[in-house]
Amino acid sequence: MRAGSTEIVNPVSAARTLDQRAYALLHSYAAIIEEATDIVRDPAAPMAFKRALGQAERIATPAAETLEIAIAAYVNARADFEAATSESQPTLERAATGLTIAARRLGEAIAAAQTPVTELEELVRARTG
């Protein structure tokens, strides 16, 4: 997206690796929550809008929390795999299997968090412009 001469890049779509996508989504979620908090504190904001934000947050937060758990598991599995590269073949295969499972679960957590975080963001953007 372009704003004047400045290009604004969606950090999630700009990410190159699975863990970069996860971190970008988590950071986006945190920024959105800050903006949503400001809206909720604004006495001029309509109560119905505040309720809608609260509902969207109640859905997005557990998804973001699950994503945090998945990214930690993935980072640990990747470290285990990297440490096992000098180990025996069975140890390396176990570490590779663990990394594969963690990567799949991280991908699933990203996919599950994407929609609720985007919906919360759209609500915030509707109010902040």
C-alpha cells in the first residue's frame, strides 16, 4: 500500500519465514490492543462500538495466546534440531520430526489467529481512520 511517497507494508505478508509471520502477527495484535484500549477509554466512543471491540478482543486474545505458545514450541524445536545436527541419526531424526510437528502447529496457530486479529484491526481502523 502507498501513502504519498511512503510505502506501508503489512508486516505479516512481508515476513519471509514461519516464525517471522508469527512474530509479526503477535506484534500487530499488541499494537491493535493498544489502539482498542484508547478507543474504549474515550468517553465519546459509542457504547455499542465499545461492546463490539470487547467481543472481538475476547475472540482474538485466546488465538494470540495460543500463537505465543506455538511460537515458543517452534523456537525450542528448531533449537533442538540445530543442536542435534552433530548427533546420531536417530537423534537427528527425532529432532527433525519434532521440528516438523512444531512447524505444522505454528502454521495452524497463525491461520487460526489471522482472522480474529484482522477483524479486531478492522474495527479499530473503522474508528481511528
